[in-house]
Amino acid sequence: MQTPTRILLVEDDDGIATPLRAALAASGHEVRRVASGRAALEAAWGVDAVVLDLGLPDLDGVEVCRRLRQEQGPDLPILVLTARTSETDVVVGLDAGADDYVTKPFRLAELQARLRALLRRAAAARGPDDGQLRARDLRLDLGARRVWQGERELELTAKEFDLLALLATNAGRVVTREQIAREVWQTRWLGGSKTLDVHVSSLRRKLGDDPTDPRYLTTVRGVGLRFEPDA
Ligand code: CA
């Protein structure tokens, strides 16, 4: 039998925590719930994922997220719950190390799907390291910098490869434009959005993605891009 995944639920509002905890438990997760930021930092050791409310009574949730990332390393999935809908707050949360976010009020099914995607990604990251990254029907050879879609090899430019590798490595989570600028262009800011947009549309074309209904790369308006882990 599979070991249940241990989820740490950090939420001070009983009205949200109680049904959410029940739903996660019903999906086979082992759930521990705490109601403050300090308790979260103590309880996070050994868990498989954290669902973190940003509005906490003691510490700012963004600060909790930053410290979780510092203390627990890069691989612990952190899904942020936020009532803050402004794009800036979402970006701040993602830059603090959150993997993905759900805006309150949320549907339980959506939260569960996002959490599943993060857990899958974490499991894949722990898998055998053969220098190959598999996402959907794509296979990236990170050493040779080559990509196959099914049997067909795609001809990507160096930047397109870096961009796809960054997004596919983070499948299921939003990668901010700032992160893309830093990782792909080694710059703090891309200036206008044109450079990135040009690369994204070229990459979509090569993936056979329809820009009006993209299956691989979703643009998250004002935030960044997400590689969709499911067809
Ligand atoms: Ca709260």
C-alpha cells in the first residue's frame, strides 16, 4: 500500500480549515492543521507539502513562505491560499517561494487538482536522474539540449530551449516574468514584454499549440507563464 502523503495545512479560519482538512483526508492524505505562522515553521519538518494561508494572525504568510523555503529547501511543494487578488500580492507570494496559489473563495476540486500536480512534480523531481525531463508527450535531454515531442525532434533556439526547460521543470506552477528574465536571460528585467512574447509565440508554434487555446503554455495575465502538466 502507498504511504499517505503528509500535508501541513496552515489556516487560522476554522470555516475554511475544517472542510478542507476533511476533503484532503478523504483523498487519502494525512493532514496536520496549524493556525499560526510560528506553528507552521515548527510543524513543517517531514511533511510532503504545505497548504499555506497568507493571512495569518502572527507572521505574514509571505514571510512564512520565505522561511519555509529557506529551512526546507527547494523541493517542498508550497501551495498558497490567498484572499489577496491583486497581481502584485500573487507575484510577491510566488517570488517568496510558493509553487502555486489558489485565490479564496476556491473550489475544493481545484485546490486538490493543483496540490496533486505539485505532489506529482515533487515525486518526478525525486525520480531517477538520467538527465531527461519528461513532461506530457515531451522529452527534454537537458545535457544535449534536445527536445522530442513523441518521436519527433523539435528544432528550438537556445533561448526557446531554456524557456521550455524552465517551464517544464516547474510544470503546474506559475513561473513569473521576473524569474524567467533571471533564469533565461540572466537579467533582472526584460524591459518591455516583447522579447518574452516573441519567444513564447515561437515556442507555441513549434509545440503545435494554438495561441487562442494553448494546451501546453498558459499565460497567467500580469504574472507569468505556466506549463500545464495535464492534457
Ligand atoms: Ca486567514
